[in-house]
Amino acid sequence: MEEGKQEKKQKVMVAIDESEYSQYALQWALNHLKATIIHSQLVIFTVQNNSTFGYVYASSFGAAPATLIELIQENQKKVALALLQRAKNTCADHGIVAQTLTEIGDPKEAICDAVEKHNIHLLVLGSHSRGAIKRAFLGSVSNYCVHNAKCPVLVVKKPLQQLVLQRFEA
């Protein structure tokens, strides 16, 4: 490396939520991409979904008190920060220092915006393994990101065998 020039680290972002699928994706990335991640800047990202506010307004006939909205926002922020802290601890257990970020918005759009804003080189996310009908009605964050993120996207699917075993154990 020439004097005066610093080599820029590649940025890998793992987008997580509270689901077992995104936790699996984080674990998978740490186990299978460690050689890449250890020489990169790892960003753990979560979204505080703003769709909750639509339900609050609808259930209060559009007259939701500002204090209620503030309480919901504070609670979502606490949940997001706790989730990010657990993920950061998981990374530390693997000897990896991670940066954490959270945004408020629609998850699929917020993830793609963060990829662009933070110059991410690889996006890793979990797949909820929804069927075609559920995907049609609920949408798919991973599918949206595959088609709209400005970087390569790695979608990690939890093996069906593990899903079946977990459901029988519960």
C-alpha cells in the first residue's frame, strides 16, 4: 500500500429483525463468511417499522394522542436497540466488531436506502420462506432487496429440516 493512501474496507450489512430467520442469517454469515467479514466493516441493521402507526390511527378513528405515538416510538426504539445489542454480542462472540444502525420506515425501502447511503458492498438477509400466496399479500422484503438494492444480496434460507424440528420441539 502506498504511503498516504488508505485501503478502504468493504462493508457487509446484515439486516435483521426479531425473527428466527434473520437470526439464522446472522449466524450463517458469521460462520460461513467469517474470512470475508473479519477483513470488512460489518454493519448490523434493523428497521423500526412505521406501519404500526396506521393501526393506531385507524383504531382511534384518526385521533391518536401524541403521547401514545411517542410511547410507541420509544418502545420500538428500545426493542430495536436491544435487538442490535444482542446481535453485536453475537458478533463479539465470534471475534468480530460490528457497527449497528437503525432507521424508521418500511423495512424493504429502509434497507435499500441504507445500502446506498452507507456504501454497502454486500447485503445479507434471512428469508421467511413464505409461500407464493403469503408473499403476494404480505410482500417479500428479501425479494424487494434482491431487485432494488445497489449491491449484491445474499438471501439465507433456514433449512426446512431445522424449521420442522423447531416446530415439533415448541
